[in-house]
Amino acid sequence: MTQPAAGPHLSDRQRIHWLRLIRTPNVGPASFRDLINRFGSAETAIEMLPEIMMAGGASRLVRVPSVAEAEAEIELAHKCGARFVALGERDYPQTLKRMDNPPPLLAVKGTTAVFGLPPVAIVGARNASLAGIKMARTLASELGRNGYAVISGLARGIDTAAHQGSLGTGTVGVLAGGINRPYPSENAGLCDEIAERGAIVSEMPFGWEPRAQDFPRRNRIVAGLALGLVVVEAAQRSGSLISARLAGEMGRLVFAVPGSPLDPRAAGTNGLLKDGATLVTEAADVLEALAPLVGGQPFVPARLQEPPDFNATPPTVDSDRARVIEALGPAPVEIDELIRHTSLHPAQIFMILLELDLAGRLERHSGGGVSLVEPDL
């Protein structure tokens, strides 16, 4: 396995404050990044949160987890055999690092050496056919024998088959809940097996019970971890198609296994093929398409929006905030468009968007778009 490049290592104190900040309500990966860029550390950002939230129009301040609570979560994770790996550290997955707004902290149970293998995701229907399960297991097995790590979401059906097919070679399971809350519960034993040669990962708090809205977040990480994503079976409206869309937006390759037009479980995969996904009937199709990426040619991720230098920013006044809020609406707009329309300094725009985000008034969309959230009446 190729070892990840060495990177900076957080101190115990920094890791605690990183965990406190990312566990704070309204703080997501994008606002976390902007806060660190603006204030230099999570500890300072936490001190500034009340002021920023009030500037964004928050009706009430959110509660920041205490140092003791962060320490307790880290200790519970350790007792479970997991640890928190920070963005930029040596053991953080390199492919995930290159996605738009990666999770700042990732709970990992197992061996991080699996992140040194070229990764490919396999996803599909929970109510998969026997043929689909056999196909997923065969693809995973052959990809694993060719040196790939197989990524999936530990769901029933195709996900389970993909993990089972690559247990001996290295697989990564992504949880929608906390690192100690496998879903479905019947896959708890499979999680333990995966951790022996691969890894289980989660961005959610320890002990978190997954909700419906958490699965798209899980799908985003599945797509972000991989160079390419294979959909084996998927209905017309399914989480697997969400994963495929996210993978495409991130610049990952999207593959699909064709199925019978009479089987509704193949409607989504056949639709992906019509939209330009690479057809897969055997592992060689995936290996051939991914070979240039694995062979050293540069991987081109989706365009990332880098925050400007906040230190060179003119002060933000209420009239500037009003101009930005007036320009925003329920439809997503690109940040570059917002800068051109308002003629404000880019750092001013980033700061105002950060204020709105932390106040719960902003929604961030894949690809860098933002929209205004209507206040509750």
C-alpha cells in the first residue's frame, strides 16, 4: 500500500477545539473552513461565534459543546477502537481531501493504510436482485485483487455485497450515524470484519442514530472517497442516484451496470447510461477507465472555492450585508456572481455569507452555490 504523504499533526488541545467547533449547530465543513481561515484557530473562532451569529441576524445563540464534552467523545471513540483524523493530517484520505468542503474531522476505526490504495465506490439498491448482488460481489472481489480499495455505505443489498467481496483486500464502510452505530444493525458483525483489513469511517458524532437526512451526507462521503463510482442497481428515485450525481459534480468517473428494462431496479442505472455514464459488464471496464488516474496522471477535482485573505478586507457594514441579502433568494447562485453583482470585496462576501450561515439563514449547495433560507415565522 502507498503511504499517505506526511502532513501537520494537531495537538490534543487543537483536536478538542476542532471537535467542539464542528459539533456546534450551524457549523458545517464550509463554515468551519472559513472560520479557521478568518481567525487562525478553532479556539479563537469559538470565542468569536456569538458576535458573528448576531451580525448574521441570529434570533438566538447556539450552544457550543464544552471542552469536557469533546474530551468525552474522543475517549468514547478510543474505547470503541476509533480515533479522529483531521483534514491535512497524514492519515486523512487524500481523495476526500480533494472534494469540495471535506469533513474537518473523520472518525476512523480500523487501519488507515487502506487509504493508500486507489479507491473505487460500488453502490446500489437495498432490495437488490440475486443477480445484482452477485455482480457487486464479483466486481468488488476483482477490483480488490487488482489493488483497489472498495468504498460503500454499508446498506443492505449491493453495499453489503460490495464489502463482502473485498473483505480480504481492503474495503471502507461509510456510516450515516456515529462510528458505534452501524446501520442496519444486522451489519454490526460486518463492520468488525471490515475494520480488520480496512476501515469504518463517519463524520457524525459518537452515538448518533442516523436519520433520513443523514444518508445523503453519507453518500457525499462515499463519492468523495473514490476516484470513480459504480452503480449496480438503482431505481429511478434512489440514494444511489444521489451518490452518482454527487460523484459527477466532484469530477469523479461514474459507471453503471445495465439491467433489464422490465426491472424497476435497473431504471436508474439505465438512465445513467443514457446520460453518459461508462457501461460496466466486468471489472476490466472499471480498471481500464481508472488506469490513467492511478498511473500517475493528475486527478482533476471539482473547482474549489478558496477563501480570500481576510486580513486585507475592508470592514463590513450593515449596508453591505443588506446588499448581499437583497441579492440572495431561494434559488442557488454562484459566489462569483454575487461578488460581481454587489461589487464588494470577495473577503467581505465570504464574511457576510459566514455570518448568515452561522445564523442559520444560508443554505450551501454542491458546486459552491448558496441560497437564502426564509426565516421561521
